[in-house]
Amino acid sequence: MTFLGGAGTVTGSKYLVEDGEARLLIDCGLFQGLKQLRLKNRAPLPFHPASIGAVVLTHAHLDHSGYLPRLVAQGFHGRVHCTAATHDLARILLLDSAAIQEEEAKHAARHGWSKHNPPLPLYTIEQARACDPLFRSAEWEKPVRLPEGWVIRFRKAGHILGAASVLVERGGKTILFSGDLGRPNDPILPPPAPCPAVDWMVVESTYGDRRHAQIDPAEALAALARKVFARRGALLIPSFAVGRTQTILHLLWRLRKAGQLPAAPVFVDSPMATDVTHLYMQHPADHKLGPEMAREVFGSATYVQTPEESKRLSARKGPMFLISASGMATGGRVLHHLRAFAPHPENAVLLAGFQAEGTRGAQLANGAKSIKIFGEQVPVNAEIATLPNASAHADADEILAWLKTAPRAPERIFVTHGEPAASEALRGRIAAELGWNALVPKLEETADLAPEA
């Protein structure tokens, strides 16, 4: 097994599993954040894409699926296996990713802020569309037998709609890839399925060195809204279109029902978030909300579609809630809103999720006085806040509790998908509290899973 991404960082997840000539790629993620990571998206792969028999996606987030169009463009022609909801989400996310990249390339060409001439997208909308015929949807827990002898099963992981842990079997041996683990008490999504007995395991560690704050995010959101709206400001919420936007809408719905929210319109300015929200109606078995409650929760906002409507929102004054993608402010319509709202002290920007190192969201969280948007420095005078305890990732205690449900220890557990300090902290706890053989692999490191190894 070779760790081609998601090692030493939370992005770019790619795990290449090989047995002789048989090759399986678990996740096919995009590197995001720091420039030296993003450059890896354009670097040559250490294998030929056509040699991969199949790709298996744990879930649809771009750091797990976003490299797929480039893999296909370079010659991969196998099948992409995932759950039905992941397929539907990936179709949306990949097209959106391609559209953003094409638009940024055009913008860079027009305004000359790129070092490349001409600036080119990583992949195009046409290349993203070419991925869809390769997808095959799987049912929960039902074994899927692949041509080269692999058997895979998808187990619920929480985190986002359709997210799975993937159990891989071959030659009587098993590997479990946790994927991104959700919270055990998420108000919308199911808890992760218990950890099975396996020979090897790969576990995420996004929050491997911390516990989530024991604060009700709804109360924190209401308190911030009251403060911002008292000064007639707007509350801008950069939000992941998948999962986090729906969580925030659920929080706002709860607060309205309880009469704890100041009167203000709620706008969702992300066509992708709009499309994703509709998928909750199509996959009721993948979340806790019944169809009627889902319609009520998600019907409480105004969904913005056209660029003209979006521009009018940037010119609008508060009070209002404005939810817009992307969640780390790496691209999308939220950049135009940040340029409009960040310079003014009556407004607030609420960071509602994990902010990877090198992203604009991380810069805001770290107190940046200005951020670069479309080649220009934009002053940051708005209040910057974070939404506590709203993460879709399990924290260190929750990961340990999930691991303890395993009937026996694996031969080795690989701790990935975390910043170095988080991964090492979780590795230490696994070794100390569970007595398991735990390792933090380096990027591009290969682990020999043969019994004698």
C-alpha cells in the first residue's frame, strides 16, 4: 500500500493497494491549501492511470474525489465504485470544481495575475463529465466483487451524505479504510458503523490532537447573529456546499422554532449547495430527517442561482445570513462576497469548519488584516468568528471510541489524513490506550502488507 496523498496533510487522499499486477486506488483526491501541495495536482503520477483496475471512493468531498477527472484524462478507464449518494454528490462537485478552475483560468488570463501563459485549468468541464459513465453505485454492506479478485463493502461513516468506510478483502486478508469519520451524535447523519475485525486499518486524524468544544453551536450562532444584526451588519458564512450548509440550515431552523433568532432573511448563494440540498430528499435512508422535516428545514432559505442575483447580494446591506461556498474560501462566489463585506466592521464572517493551512479561511482564522482575492489585497475589518462544535469530523476521543468497537486489534493501523501534529498525537494515543501497532506514514511511503513483513 502506497500513500500518495492524505499523508502529512488533510488533503489529496489517494491510497494505492497492489497485489501483483492487480491495482486498486482508494480515493482519488485533490490537494488543496498550500501552494507546494497544490502543485502536486499537476505532478506526474508514480503509476500509469490505465494500470489501475478500479477506483473506490469513500465519499464525494474533493480532497477524496477531485483528482478523478485528471486521472481519467490521463488514461484511467476502469470503474469508480461508491455509494449511490456519493455518486450523485460527486457528479455535482466535479462539475463545479471544473467550472471554478475554468473561470479562474479565464480571470487570470484577463487580468494577468498568473505566472503561466496561458493559464490553464487542472481539468475542464468536459473532462469532468467524462467521469460519470465510469461510476457504479453500491448498496450499504453488500459485497461488490471486482474483476481482479478484490471484494469491497461500504459501511456507514457519517460525515456527509453517502460517506462510507471501505472494507477491502483479497486472498483472505482485509483492510479497512475509515474514510472521514462523522460524529456519533450528529443531528442529521447516522453515526459511524462499528469498527469490524480486520488485518490492517487506515484511519483519519483530522482532529486527532483535540476534542471538540462542548458548546451548542446553535447558541453560539444565535449570540453572534444578535450582535451583528444590532449594528445592522451582514453575517457571511463561508460554507462547504456538502454537509456544512445543510447543518447550518438545520441550526437556523432549530433557532427559529425556539424563537431565539433575530428576524433576518437567509440566503444560500451556491448553485452547488442548492443541488446538494435537494439530494437529501432523494436519499432519505442516508440521514435521520424524514422527508417532511427535510422539506421544512431546507425550505426555510432563499436559494440564489444566477450571477446577477449573487452580485445584488454583494451590494445588499444587513441584517441577513449569507451562506456561500467554498468553506475554506478557496474559490467560488464567496470570494466576491468577502471582497464586498470583509472591509466593513459592522459585518461578520463566520468560519464554520476546518480551515486547511494555506487557505484564505485559515488566514482569516489566524487574524490576517488583509487577504488576496483575484490578485488584489482586500482589507479585513469585519469581525471574524468560528462556529464551535459543528465539525463533521469525529474528534480524538470519538475516533478512539470508534476504534474500541473493533473485536480485535489489527496487525497495524496507519494514521493518515491529518496535519503532522494531529496524526502523531492520535498515533500515540492508539499505541498507549489500545496497545495497537500504529504508524504515521509519510507521503509516497509504501507499506508491505505481506504476512512475513
